[in-house]
Amino acid sequence: MGRAMAGMDYKIPTVLSSDELMEKAFHRASKILINGTNALDGRKKTALAKVTASGDIVVTALQGYVKMFPRMDKEEDFLPELVDIVIGIDRYKKALGAVNWCASKTEKLKNDALKDIRRSKDPEIIESIRKSFYGRLNSYVKRISDDLDFLQESKNKFRKLPAVDPKVPTLVVAGFPNVGKSNLVTVLSTAAPEIAPYPFTTKGIIVGHVQDDWRKYQIIDTPGLLDRSYEERNAIERQAVLALRYLTDVMIFVIDPSETCGFSREVQEKLLANIQESFEGVKIIVAESKSDIYTTGDGRMAFSAQTGDGMEALTEVLITEMRRVFREKAMEEEELQ
């Protein structure tokens, strides 16, 4: 998992527009007036301070944006896939690249102007260098005007992304509607599950947490996403499934053999095969729900979240798997440090 993804609670600053940024820089510079040992010295010191102040404000702001926005170092991961759906990852990278370019150009422009001012002994030339610096600085910032606007829009979209933490071992629940998934999430969670917004489902995702001694796991149900066949999903939903693929450490696929959910066993088995294909390499535990109504006796785990029948055995299997994932993630984290 990417290290830049400690949940979705990003401390991204408000991104100023190009006009706002230049107004801030020039307003600060306009207040500067330094007295020197003589008229030339005062003019020179004032020009140096104005160029430094305005240039530093722009550089600091732009570098701050690049630093605070999440990095997309690894393509095959949960956040990059999600960002691509909601924001557009190519445009996102281009915007950050343009802002970084402008910061570098501004720093060089500032240093060159300071060097020229220090060398000059003519008040008119000093003033000309300062004005030229202002003009070129404004030109650079104007060139990234669209990128700054895009990043401010992106900031607002980041705030709406679901509050899940890709570094925490995650159990995803799949299966058709009404098979007992939400009951299972509620029973397994150590606190009431929360409904988090998700950009491609009308119902949002259900996020619960499991406290296992000092360990913590996430359990997630995605109504309207993993309860449809691949053919029925549109392009955005297919990409959303791919995003979930990178988040899922263990999956439990719930089948309702009583068919009181409104879906035949045959259709449910077909969806299971579809999910197994989409989540190749992910540990998938298949369990039958509503054991208080009907069980097939074909060897699969059976449970009833309503009566608690089979829940202890199922929980033990799931916790064992999540502990394994926890150990693996801990080892990966140690290797990265």
C-alpha cells in the first residue's frame, strides 16, 4: 500500500487563484520601505526586500500545495484508482507538475533579479529590474491559473472521499442485496458502522471497525457495487471495483441458500465466480447466511447474524485471517523504514 494514504483526512490548504496569489504577494511588497545610508542605498535595499518578499510568498505557497496534496507514486493502489475516477489522475499530476515548475522558475527569477539589483548603482535601473521581475512573476503565475483552479476543485473533492484507511487490514463483504451483509457488518463491528459517501454508489459504503485486543481492522460493505455482475457495471463502476481490489485484504462472500433474498442460488454462484475473477489473489471466504432458515450442508460455513448461530466459528476464521494480514502489513512497514 502507498505510504501517502493515511486515510482520507488530508490537511490540504485552500489553493489561491492566480489573481489572489499575486494580490497577496504584491500587497505585502507594497508595504515595504527601507531607509538607507543614502538615497541609492535606500532604493536598493527596498527593491531587494520587495523582490524577496513577493517571490518568497509565491514560492512558499506553491511548494506548500505540492507538498500537501497526496502523492500518486504507485499506480496500482486504492487512492490513485479512486482519484482517477473522481478527479482524473493525469490532469491531477499535470497540475501539480505545473505548480512545481512555477515554484522553481520563480525561485530562479527572484535570485537573478536580486543579483542584478545588488550589482546596479543606478536608481532607474534598479526600479526597472524590480518592475521587470514583477511582470515576469505575474506572467509565470498566470500560466498556471487553470492548474491552481483545478487543484482547488480537487481539494473539495478529496474532502468527499470515503474515510477509509488503506493501511488498516480490511475485510470487504460481498454478495447480493438482502443476503444478510449489513447484519453481518453490524454484528462483527465493535461499534455502530458508519455510512461513508462514495463517489459511485447512491447509498455510500458501510464502514465498521473490529477491535482485536490492540489490533484494529476495517470491515466494509459496498451496496450497489459488488452486488452486480461485471456486464452490468458501467466503466466508472468497473474502475471502482478495481480501486476496491487494492483495498481488500480478505473478502467474505455471503450466499443466501434460502433464496429469500430474491436471487436464486445459481445467480448467486455466478456472481461469486465473477468476484473471484475480479479479485484474483485475494483470500475469499464463502459463507452461507440465514442458517436459521435453511442450510445446504455442502461443507461451507453457515451462520445467522439474526440468531447468532455459527457466528462464533465464522468470527474466529475471519479474525485469524485478519491477524495474518496485520502481521504481513507490519512486516512491510518495517521493511520500508
